[in-house]
Amino acid sequence: AMISLRQLLDHAAEHGYGVPAFNVNNLEQIQAIMQAAQKTSSPVILQASAGARQYAGEPFLRKMVEAAAEMYPGIPIVMHQDHGASPAVCLQSIRSGFTSVMMDGSLKEDAKTPASYDYNVDVTRRVVEMAHAVGVSVEGELGCLGSLESGTAGEEDGVGAAGQLSHEQLLTDPDQAADFVARTGVDALAIAIGTSHGAYKFSRPPTGDILAIDRIKAIHARIPDTHLVMHGSSSVPQAWLAVIREHGGEIQETYGVPVDEIREGIRHGVRKVNIDTDIRLAMTGAMRRAMARDRSEFDPRKFLKEALAAARELCAERFEAFGCAGQA
Ligand code: G3H
Ligand code: 13P
Ligand code: NA
Ligand code: ZN
């Protein structure tokens, strides 16, 4: 059944777990997530980025999520719009059946330039007003995702701020977060703690100076009733990087957010954990390996089946690690 983000995260807070929010673009990714959810009895958040809506087309995404709900009637599903760049984008998603939207007002409508605090409050409050009128949840974002190592958004997929960011912009301020939640009424708040989108998050295994888990604790202490969201939360498994490299892929040395650090976040109010890159890496690794192994095979289903299995395994691991397993 389709439920709102608020319903799911209230349950998660009550029972002390976190929910992975997986980005979806196609059939195989949705099937992988649903199979993992079924196997582990987990509720799911399927989220579509602007890139996903461009890739698949909004009607295909909506119908595939509807199909998932039909095939798995026992699994609660949130259909979430990731990183909405404007109230107009969010309204379109609300109209087309999403049960949750993110208004990312930390950036201007170009989804690149950091926006002022007043702009963020204004657009987010407007989306909350519209969305709540029809039972749809809203995630806001305060602070800009980006690297504390380099001071940049440091990523390749076009989501995130362009250019140099100050230390202040890269870490969400707890007092400002309290003001933001009070003035906007958001159901969940994405915070900036040094993570960034994509595979290239950290040039070394992260320590507290570049991955600020302590900041989560300070924010949670200030607004204990607010559901916190971690973006850029792929762990970038070294094993998948190795598989990709062994089969002709070129990926530089890089590190993600360790699962144990995410678990620490979940102990301090993190309820939604955004993961896209890890599924991409697993699927690409599995496809490269399968194609190299059987060079005469030309039925793409053979490769996609292995990609699906790799994604399913990764999703099941995250459901288990975040305490989400058994909660459906
Ligand atoms: O929000 C960031 C996600 O990784 C989506 O990326 O725009 O390439 O689909 P995308
Ligand atoms: P990753 O690139 O770390 O998977 O983050 C995805 C994300 O935050 C989507 O909003
Ligand atoms: Na989101
Ligand atoms: Zn994100």
C-alpha cells in the first residue's frame, strides 16, 4: 500500500530505525528493491530524481511504482520526489500521485547556486501548505551538500552546489534548523554534514573532521521531534569498485559513508537515508562481470538479471543494517 513519508518516519522514530530511500529509474531497480523488501519484511521509500523523471518519463515511473504496490500488497511504499527545484515541480509531482516531495530550497531554481535562508523558508513553506492540504509529506533541506575536504560540491551528477562553499554552508546550524522547521512545518529535514552526491565523496576513509556525525547529534538534541534525512549516503563498497576495475572500468580511489556511521546517525534522529550511487556501482559491476564472463551472450536479460541480483543483495543489507528489516 502507498503511504506518506510522514506516516512511515513517525513509525521509524517510534521504533528507532532508519529507512533507506533508494533512487529508482527503471524496472530492474524497482524489482530489486521490492524483492529485498519482501525478503526482509521492510517498508520502502522509492524516490525519483529530476534525472529519473527525465530518463523514464513520469508516467512510466508512476505506473511501475503502482505495479510494485500491486505485486507486494503487504509492503508499505512511499513514492517520493527527490530534490524538487521549485514549488511548481513539487506541485506537478503532487498532482501525479507522489505521496511525498522534497522541496530543495537550499539551492536556487537552477539547482546549483546556494540560495538565501529567506528564499529557502519561503519556497518550502509554500510547498508544505499545498502538499499538506492533500495529505502529501514534505522534506526540506537546510545547508548545502558538499565536501569539507575540498569545499566544493565535488560531484559529477549535476545535483549539488556549484563552485566553492564556505564551511558554514557545508554544515547545518542547529539553531537555524530549529527556526526553519518551526517556520516551514516540514515533515523531514535534510541536513548537511559533509556528504556529497556521487561516487567521489572522500579521498580517504572519512574521519570526524570530514564526516560530521557529531553535527547530527547537535541538531537532534535541538529538534528531537524532527525526522532527519541524510543525503549522499552511499557507502561506495570497495568490493564493487574492485569488480568494476577488474572488468575494464575506470574508477579512481574513493570512499563513501561507512554503514556504521549511518547507524550512529540513526541512533540520533536520522530516519531517511538516501542511496543511489551504491545501486549504480553494484549493477555496473555485475553487468561488466557477466558480460566478460559470457562473451557470446547477447540477451540483455542475462546481464540485467545479474545486475538486479546485485542490487537486491545490497538493498537487503541496508534494510538489515538500518533496523528496517521486520518493520513492514
Ligand atoms: O540526487 C541525486 C541522485 O543521485 C540523482 O542523480 O540526477 O543522476 O538521477 P541523477
Ligand atoms: P548517493 O550519491 O550517495 O547515493 O546519494 C543519493 C542522494 O542523496 C539522492 O538524493
Ligand atoms: Na529526497
Ligand atoms: Zn540528495
